[in-house]
Amino acid sequence: MLLMLIKIVYLFCFFKSCQSHKLGFPTLKGFGQQQQALPPPKDGLPKTDTVIVGAGVIGLATAFQLVLAHTETAGAKSTLPGGTIVVVERAAHICPAASGQATGGLGDFGFSTGVADLGILSYDLLQKVAFPGGPAEFGFSESTVYRIPPGNFTGTPKPADDWGPTPPVEQPLSALPDWVQPKKHWSVQRMSGPPHASHLDPARFCLFLFNECKKLGVQFVFNAKAISAEAAPGSTYFSSVQLEQQDHSLLNISCRSLVLAAGPWSPRVFSTLFPNATVHLPMNSTTSAGNHFRIRTPRWKPEDDRKGSVQVFLQNDAPDGQGLDITSFSGGELYVGGWGAIPEELPERAESIQAQPSEIESMKALTKQYLRIPEDDELEIFAVGRCYRPFANLRHPIITKVDWDLLGMEKGFRNVPRSSNQIQVGLDCNHSKGGLYLNTGHFGDGVALSMGSGKITSELLLGLVPSIDVSGLGLS
């Protein structure tokens, strides 16, 4: 008994001693500094082939589609194919930014010419994953979209006349949902409806993807940021990515392929990992943010959910063309968005983003004018927030493999000995071709384009011919 007690005391002192030694942090140019890899957790990460940075809807959809593509091409049956994929997220949970707070509108229309095929592909994939469980799991439903200009409107309508799958169709005021307070001078125009338009709850959809990925073996590392990437001399693929965890400890994850799907933070991740690159991500999200909130639906009844979602665009009637649209969610909620934001620099962390009180108050005052509620009633708002949409200056999503020569991997590079406790993958792994892949810049269409973007990225990772032509979605 005494001997056992001595052993316990010894182990405790040894553990405290280990804790007192701080690890050195790598420089951002971290190819030339030897770095200590930490042992994996007790249950361990499997051999990793692909690391995806970002656990928003784009990162989740990429992981999900990559597992499916791997299953189809490799016919993996004995093991979970997702075991070769790790998703890294700096926040403590999935979707800390725009993905889980979006409007949730889906459609096979409304995209620019170069993005139209991606929109159609994604809508088709979303329809397939939504049946039969989508309505219950993530609030999937059909959707009808209206535009409301005043009867004497002579300006440029928003959305534009060619935004929908067909030209706008005039409707009576009675076509509007019960929660709208109609005005006699309105012109109600139906922009789209089933089967071209659908709706889902983005937060629940992201949770659905997360759970599906976990079932398929995809690993997740939260509270960690990617700070450096390594490659063997002369190779055109990665050997590992290093993460800094919340407690400042370091973790090396061995991989061949790296996918940046960090939304508006993608340029910062890119410049951190590749400080010597001769290319940059042409993105700037400073002015792309928008405030939003939800309220309880006036006059809502449970049977109303059977009618599907309704989205009403009101900016043509709002003062000074102020952006405003209201969308019904299942369960008796309305999402109020379309509003802008006072420009602010993108913060370092998604958790730091807060709604702007002055903008929210203005939104409340205007929204109240369009809802069937007593004049002296206050709007009971919840889920208040502000989102930065990942805006690419190229005005299209960036879905591409980056030319290895542009990354500057050889400058300042020194061969770093591998630690025996590094999480490694065999060099004969043929799951992906290796290299850097980008899946970002979707602006306000991240949810709508998620499944198609994930599928295309998975095909690029596996060296397959993409389902659609994405030659126009590169960095030029």
C-alpha cells in the first residue's frame, strides 16, 4: 500500500513538472523551425489524408461529400472512409459565424452566369439529401418568394426581373401570408416557388451534416488554428499541418491535402500558412456584413407549416431602398434580414462578432410596419446577430486547386525531423492527389451552394473530372 502511494505521488510530481515546461511557438513562416509535435489524445486520430480548415457549412459539406466520393471510388467497406479526414475549427463548435445564422433560402436560380451550373448541381444534391428526413431534421420545406414594390414604382426592382426561374407574376394581396400587414398601394409579385425554391434552417442543417460526418468517421478538432504547413523537399503535396490549440500546445496532423474553407477568414489563414506565396486570396469582407434577428410569427398556427416557407422582399417599398426581407421558418418563427451593417474590420475570432444595437433598433422599427401586430406591441426578438459574408473581389466563389509553385513552399524550407508521436499517414496513400484546395468566397450563397461546392472540391481532391465546368471559379 505504501509503495503504491509513493508511485502515485511520483507520477503526480512528474506530471506537474511536465506542465511547467512551455513549448516554443513556431513563427508564421514556420518551415525553418523545428517544432515539437504533441501526442494525440488517448483515442487517437487515425491516419489522415485531408485536413479541412473551417467547420462552417462549406467545410462540413466538403467533408461529407469527400466521404461519399471516397466510398464510391475506393469501395471502402471494412473501415469508415471518413477516418482519413480531419476538420479543424478555431471556435469551440461548428458554424460560429454566418453558416448557422443565414436565411436558409435555396433555389436553382438567381446565380450569375458563371455560377449557375454550380447552383443547379447544389440544389439537386440538397433535394436528394432532404428526403425523406429533411423536414424533421433540419426544417426542410418548399418555399414561395414574393417581391413587393409600390404600385407606382419606377426604380430598379430588387430582386431583378430576371432573378427568378421565370418572369415575375402579379398576385393579389390575399396571396401574402397572414403575418404580413398588406398596404393598398402594393403590387405583389411572385418571383419563384416550388419546385424551384426550397427552404431549410441553416443551423439545424449544419448540425445534420456534422452528425453525418461523425457517423462516417470524420474527425473534428475544435479550439485550434492552423499555423504552419510542411512538405517534403521536392514534393508537390503536404506532409503535415501544425495546429495551435487553445492552451497554446501544438499538434501536428500529417496529411497530403489541405482545404481552406474558412469563409471570410480564408485570406488570413492562407497568408499565415504561406507567407512566401506569390498569390493572394482576393477577398475583402469588411463591408459585406449584415445584421439580423428572429421573432415569433404573428397569427402562426402549427398547420401553417404545411404551406411551406414564404420569403418577402420589401426593399422596393422600404424608405430609401433600405434592404429588408422577411422569411418564415417552420415552428412559427420569422427571420428578418437583408439589412446591411456599419462597416467594421473582420475580427480575429467569429465569437467576437456582435449585432450592432443601433442597426437592430432601426430594423425593429421598420419591420413592425410590415407585420400584423398591434401598434403598441413590442417585437420580441431573439437570435440577434451580425454575419460577415465571405466576399470575393472576383464576384464568384473560389473553388480550385492552387498551383504548388505559387505557394512559396521551398523558400526558407528546412527538412524537419518527424517526431515519433506525430500523427502520420503513409506516403503510399492514394486517397487524394495532395496539395492546396480552396473552397471559399460564396458571399451570401454559402448554404445554397454548399453541397455542390463540397462535391466539386471532393472531385478535385480525388483527381476526378468535376461534375461541372469550374474553370471560371479559380483565382483569375
